[in-house]
Amino acid sequence: MIITTIDCVPGKEIKAYQEMMEEARKIAIGRMVEKAEDMGANAIVGMKIGTSSIMQGASEVIAYGTAVLIEK
């Protein structure tokens, strides 16, 4: 879990927050791929990424999809 304090200026992009969320998406996708590979899958279909606020100043990123085995 990454915890940080980010100052907010109304109407401005929050670069630190955007970078943190991008890193969180990469981590979530990586974990999903690892789990699929552990299950013997070689592809993921129907992938979705969700975010939600879990408390003030903290968000979570969830990546999910269906692990499948595609024949060659």
C-alpha cells in the first residue's frame, strides 16, 4: 500500500496523484497476470480496471478478468 499526502489546488492536475494511480494500475495488472499464470492460463479476457475511494485520501485499484488457456 502506498500512502502519501497530496496538496490539492482546485482546477489543477495533481501530477503526484496521477503518477501514484498509474503505478497502482501497473501493480494491479501485474498481480492479475501472475495469478492467471499460476492457474495455467496464457491469456486474460474481459479485463477491467476499477478504482474506489476506501477512505479520505486513499484509493484502491482493482484489476480483474477471466483467465483462459488458448490453444496454439
